Amino acid sequence: MMKKGMIKVSVLYPNAEGKKFDMDYYIQQHAPLVARTLGNALQAASYDKGIGGGAPGTPAPNVAMANLYFNSLEEFGQAFGAAAPILTGELPNYTDITPVLQISEVMD
């Protein structure tokens, strides 16, 4: 599934007081939309719910996080370029948090 050299795109939703995030919508509606719009370029994906911070009893730094895997930066760029307007346009349906993206290379 994941192998060295793959591109991982992490989409983080920072936790902040007063922000909304509809996890049910995110998992049931948004995740399938991500898969459809990114198509065959998307090799794997995981969707996580933040449940706590590093110290016991502290809140999670992120409400949610998605990790999306691609074979190359080029494949990600092509797929995301076409999908971005659809996916960003969908944000208000489940959150008012501005997501933070990180693009990484899988090292092992």
C-alpha cells in the first residue's frame, strides 16, 4: 500500500474554541467525494478523529486529519488541481475551520 517515495498529503483541521466540525458528514459524504474527485491518482486514504493531546486530559491539537497517498507529486498535482474547486467548495458543509495542508514524501 504505502511505499518509500510515495507522496502523502495530510489535511489537518486545527482545534479551536467555537469552531464546528461535522464528523458524520466528513466521513459519510466528504471522504467518498474525495475518492471520486481524485480518482485513480489516489492510492490510499485514512481519516482520523482527534481524541486527545500528548498530555493526559488535554484536547487534541487537530479535530480531524486526512492522509492521502499518491505515487508522485505530479499525479497529486494533476488530480488535486482538477478536484480543488469541488473539495474546497464543500468545506462549509462540514466545517468552518480552515484546513492546513502538508505534503510529505514517505521515507520508509
